[in-house]
Amino acid sequence: MTEALIHNTAAISGDTTAVPAAPEAPASAAVPLSAEDVEAAVHAVADRSKHAARRMASANRAWKDRGLRAIGAALLARKDQILAANAKDVAAGKANGTSAAMLDRLTLTDARITGLVDALENLANLPDPVGNVVRGQTLPNGLRLRQINVPMGVVAAIYEARPNVTVDIAGLALKSGNAVILRGGTAAAATNDTLVHVLREALDGVGLPADAVQTVDQYGREGANALMRARGRVDVLIPRGGRDLIQSVVLNAAVPVIETGEGNVHIFIDESASEDMAVEILLNAKTQRPSVCNTVETLLVHSRSTVLPAVAAALRGAGVTLHADERIRAALPSSVESVPATDEDWGTEYMDLDLAVAMVDSLDDAVKHIRTWSTGHTEAILTNDLANAERFIAEVDSAAVIVNASTRFTDGGELGLGAEVGISTQKLHARGPMGLTELTTTKWIVQGEGQVRG
């Protein structure tokens, strides 16, 4: 162990303030906790998280990276247990009539667990954002200024049926020096319970506080409500899921919220786009994994483009249902089936093998459609006209704007962030894929030699 690591160990171990253990939910569902008891229990969890966050803020990069790699090793070692728990959740979901898209998000496989471990390794290889100097200067009076990145503190996340998020958010929070409180929902209860135990044991095994990762799943929906009201105990809350969940958090939370948005994602095929590129990109953007938020949901085709027949035939061949407007239906070959589009289709995030398709007469019309129906997540243009590409970039106001590539690249891992907490569609603090830096805030360091203000 290096001298720096030994020094940091002392710093972390030095805070011995007693924090009470969180009350546990009753073993029997027949004896539920009262709303007041749930709030007290969630507050206890948050207080323990705040204690852990103070310790995490003192951990240097080497120590945090050891924690991330220990979690990765534990996920592989406990893979069979995790998959068994996940199988219970998936079976329950099927029995409850859960949609195919939600089941896909819920399901873990060998490959997906390996992907989580790879993401943790990528995080460990990234620079530590804590202590990064955003800007600095020396004033004429001799004061030396630095604005540096520091951890948020206690980061809470409310999400649904996405056990991969449990690992991604925990990893990002730990690397950025935070503690995290998770509410992963009933659909993934068994999987998340197993994952949280694995993560906590791995942290404890390398001397990091186990309470840096906690869950309030045991307190049900009322626990989520209490978490949203825990102002002063939770520094930031991030919802991730469907529109109903996100809006519920945004409208009801008393703690600061970073809004992640649903993905009503558009691709505009300009008249100059090549057929081969359009076919390959649309197939990837719609069919690679339809259930995720960066999948294209609406295709806009320029009326002078010649690629529609090939693109539509390829999508239909891949099993995509085309919800097409009258002009598109009239232009399609008789061999390519479609269903009439309604206004509801333009605002729908299908998360399935469905695609709304409309014809437009100009770039202006495409931008107008996007401004009307977009959720501000990701929009793409396929074009060989540089001027049109630049106009699209300038005039489309979304978190990510893509030229001649699949919308599936709006992803923290793909963009070199290691992983992501979610895709922020708001404009305050963070926008787009939220990685390590987005889980930090800043503080000013002012150093002087006795200066006083005149």
C-alpha cells in the first residue's frame, strides 16, 4: 500500500461519528410500517449515506479504483446467484404481463454482466474528476483563486426494471466520491437486492464504507416518496425510466432533481443522403436494441430523396411496423406493408419494433416537426450536404445532435464516459449523457496572505 493510500486510509477511518442503523422493514407484509416510520427509516438511510459520503470524499483515485475492480470481480464470482435472482424477476414479470421492451431491460445475461464489469474497468481507467481545476487566476490584489470539482455528496436514483442501472450508478457515484441511495422498483426487487449485497460486501472488503451504496427498495413506494422529500439529506435525485416515473419525481420532489428524459428520437434523411448509409444506420438505430432510449422512434424523409423504398423494405424485413403518413404510404412499393400514422404516433416512444414515418419537403419542415414532437434527447441527420448538416446542428435544440451516424451512440459508454447515470434532457447543471464530471459540483478555493477588502 502506498504512503498516499495509507494517509487517505487514516483520513477515511478518522470520522467515527456514530450513525444509527436504518430501521428494517417488517418481514411480514401483513405488518406494514406507517408513513411516519418509513420516513424515519429513509432519513436514517440518508444520514448513513451522508456519513459515508464524507468518507468517500477523502478517498483518493487509487482507493476508489480498487473498489470498482473489487465490485467487478465480485459480480463475476457471484454471477450465478445474480442470474438466479434475475430469473425470478423475469418470470414474475412475464406472469404479470410485462411488456417485451420492459422485460428486455429487466433481463441480465452472462454477456450483460460481463458488459457491466467492463464498464467498471473503464471507469477505473478514467481520470478522477475530483480536484480537477475548472479555472483559476491570481487577482491584482494577490488572491489566488481556483474553482475545483468536488463530489455532490448523497446522490439518490429512482428507476424501474433496470438492474444494470444499479451497478452503473453505483460505479459512477463511487468514482466521483459520492454515496448513492437506490430505489430500483418492484419489478427488479430480487436482482437489485442481490446486487446491492454484492456491491456492499465488495466495498467493505477493500476498506471503503459499505454504506456508500444503500437501497430503500424495502420500503416500497412510500420509501420512494420519503426519499423525494428528504431535503437537506439528499443532495441530488436522478429519476430514470418512463415518462410517468420521471414526471412524478419532477413534480413531487422537494430535493434537487436532474431530469432525465424519454427518448422520442428522430432521424431526418436529407435528399442528398446515400441509400447504403441510410439503410445501415436506420437498421442499427431501430433494431439493435429497440427498448432503450436512444433508439430512433420517428423517421423523416425528404420528398426528393430516393432511398425510401430500400430503407422501408429493410426495416420491414427486420420486423419493424411502419406507422406512415399518407404521403409515405403512397410512395411505398406495394410489397412494403405499413399502417396509417396518427398524431399519437409522432409523440410516442415505442421502445419496440415500431417506427413512425413522415415525409417532409425541406430541412425547415423537418426541424419544425422535431421542435413540435421531440423530447430533447437525440436527433440525427443523414446528408451529404455540409450546409444542411451545419444548419441542422445549429437549429435543432436537443441534448445530442448527430450527423451521419446512428442515434445509438448517445450513450455514456460509447462517448467515452465509462458509463452513465442517464441522459439529461434539461439545461441546468448537466445535459446529455451524465458521467463522472456530471456527478460533481464545484467550490472556490481562495488563498491569500492577509488581504482585506477595501
